[in-house]
Amino acid sequence: MLTGSDHVRAGLGTIMQTQTEATLIDRLRGGDTAALEGLMEQFAPRIHRLAYGITRNEADAEEVVQDVFLSLFRKIGGFEGRAALGTWLYRVAVNAALIKRRGKRIELEVLLEDHLPTFREDGHRDGDRTLLLADWSETPEEELLSNETRRAVRRMIANLPDRYRIVLLLRDMEGLSNEETAEILDDSVASVKSRLHRARMALREQVTRSLMLGGVPERHSARAPAHH
């Protein structure tokens, strides 16, 4: 449990980080390339993680990181600070990653409903009785936390439609708030909450199928070309 002194230290650390970030931004505005390196050290790992989560390609993720910080260097003069720098960087990263993803191949639409549980007319869930009675509390912790399970969950997240996967990545992987996610995606908080809820439902369904039936769900077949 955090003590009062722990909260004070955490608060001071946040203040110091904000002050350091502001100093680096001012230096970057003055053309100091060393300041760009400082900001890259602070933000690049998070940008790479998000970019890889969207593109599922290491080379593309690396290029997105480079594109993001090149944009920052070129456009820092227009950064007014109304939004946090991290929010601005995430927004650029999402857009750059989606461009990479869509440019590689013809994107096929996968419906989120393919990943959600189905219900009969009487309101009861349809499907195998094992799934109906699924209780994660009976699953050994070592199985839940195994490397194989983690890899399977990452594949399940990758199979979600872009608009749901990105919300899940920003909220649950990057730890951003609904408000921050909405700002990054230029969307409403209500829409973010709705998409997050449905994405979590779909992910839970896929994990349940995997754990209860002893296998990793296969990628659903694509329905039709998406229009972007």
C-alpha cells in the first residue's frame, strides 16, 4: 500500500518530468537536436509499442517511430501546448501506423460480431456447454500468465478490427484515460467507452474459448473489402 510519503514522491516525480519535458520542448524550438534525443528517450518505447500493436510489423513500427519524431522536429514551432506532448505524439503515431498498415495490402473488413458471444432468442447464450459454464477462477494462474497464453492474447488483439483494437491498445496497454484516448482519436468519450466495452467483451470471449477448449481461436475469414 502506498503511504503518504509515497504519494508525495510520486507527485514530485510527475512535476519534475513535466518540467523536464517543457524544457526539452523549449530547447527543441530553438533547434537543439539533443533535446529531440531526450524526448525520444522518454517517448520512443511507448510510441513503438503502440505502432507495433497496430501494424504487427517490426520494420513498420520502427518507421512509424522515425516518422513521429521527424514530424515533431519539423512541426515543434506550431505545437502550442494545449494538449500534452504525449497525446500529440500518440495521435501522429496512430495515423502513421494506420497508413503503413493499409498501404501494405488491401484491408479486409472483419466484423467485431465474429468475436463476440451469440445468444438464442430466449436470451441464453448459444454454444458449447463448456463455454457457458466457463469460470476463470478455476484456471491455474501459471496457465493464465504463461508465455504461450500471452502470445495468444496478443494475436487475439491483433485480430480485432482496427477501430476497436486501437482503443484497447490506448486504454489497456498504454494506460490512457477515456478523455485522452478520445482526444487522440478525435472522437467522443462516449464512443471510446462503447468501443472499449465491446473490444473487451470480444477479447474475453476469445480468451475464454482458448482456455476452455484448449486451443487458440483461428482468424475469422474476411467478409468484404473495407472502404477507408
